[in-house]
Amino acid sequence: MMTFEYTYLKELLLILAVLALLLVSYYYGFWLGGKMIGKKGDKHLSLISNIHVGLTGILGVMLAFSFSLSSTRFEYRRQLIIKESMSIGTAFFRAGLLPDTIKNDVRNLLLEYIDARLKFYKDGNTDEDRIKINSESRRLQVKIWSITAIIGKSAPSLNTNVTILALNEMIDVSGNISSSFQNHLPRIIIILLVIVSMCTIFAQGYCHGFSSDKNIRFALLICIVICSILFLIKDMDAPTSGFLRADIYGLLEIKQEINKYSYSVNK
């Protein structure tokens, strides 16, 4: 919980720092524009206004593009987690088709595997934490696979084959999830968004200063809107922290169903 709060606070402080930079850019632009009064004509104001409009358009396109990238990644992760919960549930119930000599062992390992996957989605996990948890998940995968592979070779049957297929899908999905959680929005995109935002707000402040029409409320509103979009983009790109987090209800439901029907190693 402490890690989650620290991560969330760090993201919030980062966005507040961006908001401060935007406001400083506006005031600097306003100050510089005010110094140009009387030195430049109306054509200069028209030129700066056109530059401001162009920068606003570029910023809008970049924000939309970045938001689309983050939302696509977020939705892809969500679908993979749903698929993972279904594949684990299928593998667990199909394990009942295995011979009695290994059925309980496989189910017990799958229960451990569910707990490991729940740890993977724990709030505030860093990339290093997920790498360590993935090592434990792979260890369980290898152990489960080795047990079923022995039966698959020595006594192949339809029941064993369908169980192995379910286990194979479970392993494949976990690999895809690990890759998707490491696939973040490139940092250079966030940096460019901040730079273009500062240039846009600077141009706006310059226009206001040149025309002696200071409108801090409007500038503050624009800065807050930009920072809110940046925060949402960053939040969707960090699925285990912030407001928008990976939904693991499917895994929790599978575990509850298993406990509800008392599928334990004693059966």
C-alpha cells in the first residue's frame, strides 16, 4: 500500500511540476510580449497569433495520438488479463481429467500459480517486482508442465491432450502479459508533449502581453486541461498505480469459485 501511495504521489507531483512550468511559460511570454509593445506593429501580433494557432493544432494532434497509444495499450492489457483468468480456470478444471496420481498435484500447483499471478498485479509493483514474480510464475509453469508432460508421453489420451492445450494457452498468455506490462509509452513522447505545451502557452502569453490583455484565468484553464490529459496518458501507461488500474476481478472470481466448490488437493 505504501508503494502504491508513493508511486501515485510521484506521478501527481510530476504533473504539478508540469503545471508550474506551463504557468511560468505563460508569464514569461506575457512579460516578453509586453516589452515588444511599441517596437513591433500589428503584423507582428498577427504572425505570433498564427504561430500560436499552429502550435495549438500540433499539440492537439500529439495529445490525441499519445492518448490513443496509451488507451490501446491499456485495453490490450485488460483483455489479456481476462483471457488469462479464463485460461487458468479452464486448466484447473481440466486437470480433473488427469490420472488420480497427478491430478491433485497439478491442481495444488495451479492454486499457487493463481496466488503468484495476483501478486503480479499488486498495486504499486515496479518493473523489477514484476520480473521477480514472473520468475516464480515460470518456475510453477515448468513444474506443472513437467508433471503433465510425463503422463502425456507415457500414457497419451484425449483427456491429457486437452489439459495440456489449456496449460499451453495459460503459459502463452502470461508471456504476452509480461511483455505488455513492459511496453510503455516512449519517454521521448512525454518530453515532446511537455515542450510543445510550453511553447504553445508561451505563444499565448506573448499574444496577451503584446495586446495588453492579460487573461490568467483562461491560461490557467488551458494549462489544467493539458495537464489533466497528460496525467491520464501517464496513468493509463502505469496499470498497477493511479486511478486506472488493471482489473483482476476475473482471477479473484476463479479463486473464489475454486474455494466455493472445495477443489483442494485432498480430492
